[in-house]
Amino acid sequence: GFRDAYGLADGCEVTLEMDPGTFDVARLRAFLEAGVTRVSLGVQSFDDKLLTSAGRSHDAAEARAAVELLMQAQSSAGSPLRSVSVDLIGGLPGEDLASWRRSLNAAATTGAQHISVYDLQVEPRTAYGRWAEAGTL
């Protein structure tokens, strides 16, 4: 596992970021067997319209299903998964206060131990950067 390969201390946290659109139970199982103890799931939003416009490969239902599978994996006897995090992005184009509140509420009710909130950063060489440059953001 990771601990032996990289000389990690016993009990240290090993976090893996996963995408609900490419989430795979077999892959999760392999990562847990390798020593992952925390998964940070890049949900970004629980609003299908925003997820589509952001070019995400998942929808809100797939995000919820992925979180549920993580919570089930965590509650399994002997599971090394100690923590689940849901990542959201605030300030997505087209997002209003009501949508943001729905996403926050959805994240808060997943059972995840941690919620990370990131502000949208428009960077060059990303889809948002290209859209901003073209004036279509």
C-alpha cells in the first residue's frame, strides 16, 4: 500500500479526490485496500443545470449516489475509510442564492464529515478561461 511504498506514518490520513462522473466501486475498493483513509468527492453542485453548463460528467443524482456509496463503504466493518468530504464550487455562472442554498443543504445532509467550498477561479487554458476570453461566460 501507500504506507509501505512512501514510508508514511501509521495512522496518517491519505486523501483521494474522486469525481462522481467517473466513480467506480471497484476502483474505490482498490484505493481503500492500497491505504486511502479519506475521500474528497468533487460534487461541485447539486444543481443539474449548473453541472451541465460547467461541463461536468455527472448529474446531481449521480453525485448523491456516489456519496451514498462512500458512506456505505465507511460504515462497513473494518473499513479504512475514516472520512468523506463533499467539495462544492460557489459562484458558478448562472448560480443564484436559492440554488447555492440547495447545494449547501444537500451537501450538509449527505452525512459526510467535511464539506469544502471553493470559489470559482477562472484560469487560462480551462473551459471557463476560454469562455471568459470569448465573452461567453
